[in-house]
Amino acid sequence: MPPCQEDPKPGDLIEIFRIGYQHWAVYVGDGYVVHLAPPSEYAGAGASSVLSVFAEVGLVKKELLKDVAEGCVYQVNNKYDTQYSPLPRSKIVRMAEECVGKKITYSLARNNCEHFVTELRYGVKKSKQVEDAVTAGGWAIVAAGVAALGLAAFVGHRNRRQNQ
């Protein structure tokens, strides 16, 4: 996996590029991130985590960034810093740590991993992926494409594990 272009600092948003979408986490220090994931997702799920589109609940997890991003490129992306004032880094980290282990209602459109981390950093839930998808044309098409990619990734991952 190529290294992150810059060293993350506590409170930074981490964008992880997966097949067909980006997963988001907040860096909390010492190599760890906090992120919203389906309860069944394991660290390093990579592209197979796209199946989260079907989840109705998410679990806030603290895991090593290298494990969450396994096989995927990632970068620091505090993309709304010019639009919103970030909360103090110590407060972002504290709030993220307080969420670890909590189950949260998950909604691809209203409460996904990107909404989760932007609320921690800015106090505002935002998801550019959702905004772009709605602008580009409709959830049925997006959901069908994501589901197809997820199924293909899941089958491929399962087959690789069985062959090991």
C-alpha cells in the first residue's frame, strides 16, 4: 500500500479509497483511527466492506489505520476546513474515543462513515459522496452498483481466504 502523502495528526480525517467509494475514519494518534463500520466488518475488510450499504446499524471501532486501510490507498483529507472551523484536536479525539464500542443507526444517505467523522471534526454531518450521488442521478442506480461491487469483492475475498 502506498504511504499516506502526509503524516496524520490527531483529529485529522482519513479518506480510504476502496473500490467504488471512500471509507472515512478519524485519526486519534499512535497509528489508530476511529471509524463507523458494520458490526460484522473486520479490520482490513477492504473492498468487501462495501456490503455495509445493507447495514442498518454501525459499530464505532478503534483499529490500526494500517489494518483498516489494508490494500487500499489513503490520505489525510480535512476537506471542509475552509467551510467550517474544525473543533480543537483534543476534543475531536476525546469525542471519537467516547464513541468506541457504541452501536449507531446507520444510513447510507443520512448517517454513514463520512457523516460520522465530519460531525466529530466540525460538529456538522456532511457526506460529499451522498451529495454527488444524488446530484448524479438516483439512489437505485448507486445502490445497485455498490451492491454489485460489494458482492464481487466479497466473493473474491472469500475465495482468496479459502485458497490460503
